[in-house]
Amino acid sequence: MEPSRLPLLTPTESPILSGADYISSLRGRNLNVFYLGERIPSPVDHPVIRPSVNAVARTYDLAVEEPDLATAWSPLSNRRVNRFLHITTSPEDVVAQNRMQRRLGQLTGTCFQRCVGMDAINALFSLTFDVDRAHSTSYHDRFLRFLVRMQCANFTLGGAMTDPKGDRAKSPSAQSDPDVFTHIVARRPDGVVLRGAKMHQTGCLNSHWLLVMPGTRLRDNERDYAVVAAVPVDSPGLTYIYGRQSCDSRTLEHGGIDLGNPQFSGQEAMIVFDDVFVPTEHIFLDGETEFAAPLVDRFTAYHRRSYVCKTGVGDVLIGAAALIADYNGVASASHVKDKLIEMAHLNETIYGAGIAASHESHPTAAGNFEPDDLLANVCKHNVTRFPYEMARLAQDLAGGLAATMPSERDLENPETGPKLRKYLKGRDGVSAEDRARAVRLIENMTLGRNAVGYLTESLHGAGSPQAQRIQIARRMKLDEKKQLAKNLAGIKDPAPQPS
Ligand code: SF4
Ligand code: FE
């Protein structure tokens, strides 16, 4: 696309530069958000939600602090853009995404929520190109216009793919309630109307725009389900129902020790689409059912290797485990060292597969680069297993205190405080309070609020383990491998029989 044809910012959109700018940009939106049965008028200032906002804000600050890591030159908008909004132009760009994700995992110890949008735009870049070639549509050009606007404003994009799915044995058109898969319910001359819901939406409230995408293969008669659309987060008709996270309400209490990670958390919410209008200019697929499955495959090839984010979080957990061993005075015990080595081995095995998937990227017809699907699925499959073992090892090193430690309020109480400071201190030179902070961080990541991101999201995010096994089965080239075995074993295939 010619740069001169690209739209510039709309007058109301000035680019978001820092984390503080980003937090301001979330204020004053009239979102329909519910948490614990109540409407939350200003989610950004809600103490339970704010740590998730801080995690996204950190992505903006990293782009200022380390531009080589977290920004890239975009030929589309002819400017430097946040890497989360960048279309990959080389395998190095794909690898750089993983490096940035690991760093952000280290800095936040949780899910920083922006990878879904990054992976969605890269999948849609090549998908819209291919749909246009097959159907003479003009989705790609329309998508680029939208994307340039996002890059210039430096917006956060959320991806919305997972439908409620109703009866899992039935396809969308066979469901008794057609709305359990998001679909078009009305067409107008200037756009379409969407109804349905999306589940487990990472960072949706913290985004400016959502990319709505189908999450499953579709049949010819399911054209109204084959829709990709960009929707502003504050569109009329959208309702957000915030998910509960383990220990989330501790943020309503005073103090910081019991929170483990007071500053950062992830965010998951359910989004309900009650007849949301989408103008034609924001529709990037409409009815081309045969492209639903390739979209899911492309998105997951990106997103499953994006889960190297959990290795950054794993770095924090390994650090916390080493810290508590040190505080307990057992840092040099051989079994302690061995457990830390095992944790590092598991963590780097995840990273190894993810970064390999990115290094093995291939060019698409549209000109961007897509990770290797088999290695991406191996990465994500490792993520469904290894953090659980790492959590077990961290809890082993932390001891039972992770589940029994009295609260910060008890530390402050004039009667119990001195007793706790006396009996909860570790080796000489380590205060009870620092020991409590290290234990609470391990609790936060393995049992508490950020265990949602480190364990459950690792298991189910970007597809549950079976989804990766299906994709690994598709890509493992078993016939080629059997032939290799036959070659070495001297087994000759029988000559084909004349029919
Ligand atoms: Fe990014 Fe990881 Fe969060 Fe997914 S789980 S959005 S890959 S940080
Ligand atoms: Fe997620």
C-alpha cells in the first residue's frame, strides 16, 4: 500500500506514548462492566482491576525504555510503532516478539495481555490477503487502513476468538441456541449486527479495540458465523462480566505483603454482544467460511509460541524459590540446587521450543512471516505441563508457610507482631517481613491471584492441551518418518499393483 494513501490519525486520537498516557486513555469510557454482581463505573480505578491495567501500562513504558526490544519500524505507517502493533517483516521480527514477551514476563510476573492483538493482526494480515485473492474482495486494503490507524494512535488491541460453544459435539448451525457462537444477525446497507459472546477474554477491558474472530472450522451453511470485525471496546451493546481470580479481593484490603505481587495481575472477562453494529469499513471477513479454519491455524501458530511469556514469569518464580532457599539458610544444600536446576531446565525447554518456532518462520504470500506450526504447538504443549511442575518445586522449596502464614495485619498487631517477627525470621540478617514477601510471591504465582495466569491460563489459553495434540498429529509427518525407518531397515515397499 502506498504510504500517501494511508489515513492519518483522526482528530481525537493523539498517540499514546507512556504507561501514564495509556492509563489516562482508559478513563471516561462508558463501559458496561460488572464484577461481583455490581456495575463498575470506572474499571481503571477499581482496586481489583487496576493491577491488570498496570501490566499493560508496563508494555508502553518498556517501548520507551528499550525501543530496540519493544518497538519496530513499520513500513505500513512509515514510523516506529510498538512491537505489539507491528506486522512482522522477517524471521528476526518474529523472534524479537518472543524476546520482548519474556522480558515483560520477568517485569510483571503475570500476563500483560497484548499478545492476543499482536498475533491476531499478523494472522489477519496474511489471511485477508489470501481471501482477496480467492474472492476478489477488498478486505486486505480495509484491514491495512484500520491497522495504520491503530499503529499511529498506539492503541491496545484485544483478540476475541473463543465462543461459549454450547453442546461441544455440535457445530454452530446445529446448536439449539444459535447465539452460543458469535454471528451476524442482521445486515444493513452500511454494516452488520453481531450477537453472541466471547469467553475468557484476556485484557479485553484494557484494550481500545477488539478483533472479533471465529474460533472454529465452519461449514458452507455457516456463513453468518464466518465474520471478522474490529469493534471499539465501548461500543453500544457490549457487556463485560469480569472473571473472579483466586485471592483477587485481597487487593481491597490494606497493605501489600499479603498480595504477593501488589502491582500486577492478568485480566479475563466474558464479553456479551447484544446486537452490536459494525460498519462495513471494520469488517475483514464476511461469509468466506473456508477461511475460518486457516485463520484459527495461523492465529494459533503465532499465539502458541507467544506463550514463552510464561518463561519470563518462570524466571520470577525461579528467583523467588532461590530467594526463599537463601532466606531459609539452605541455598547450598545439594537437593535445593538440584530443584532450582530442574526448574531452569523446564523453563528453558519451553523457551527453546517457542524461540525455535519463531526462528523457523516462513514468509506468507502477503509478505509477513509466520512461525513454524509444529514447534509453536510443542511450545504451548510444554506450557500446559511444565509450569505445574515448576510450581510444585517452588512450593517444595517454600515449605508449608506458603499456605499457613499469618497476614500482614497480624504482623502489624502490637500483640502478635513481635511474636511473628521473632519466629518467622529466617537465617541471620533476614527479616520476617522479607521472608513473608518472598513466600507471598510464591503463593501469588502458584496458588493465588497470578496462578490464574501462570497455571490455568497456561493450561487453557490459546487452546487446551488436546488442541495442540491434534495439531501435532497433523504436522508430525508420520509417513515420512516410517519411510526413514524402512530405508535404514532395508524394507522395500511392494511395487504398485496394476488396477
Ligand atoms: Fe501474552 Fe502470555 Fe498473556 Fe497470552 S498469556 S496475552 S501470550 S502474556
Ligand atoms: Fe490468555
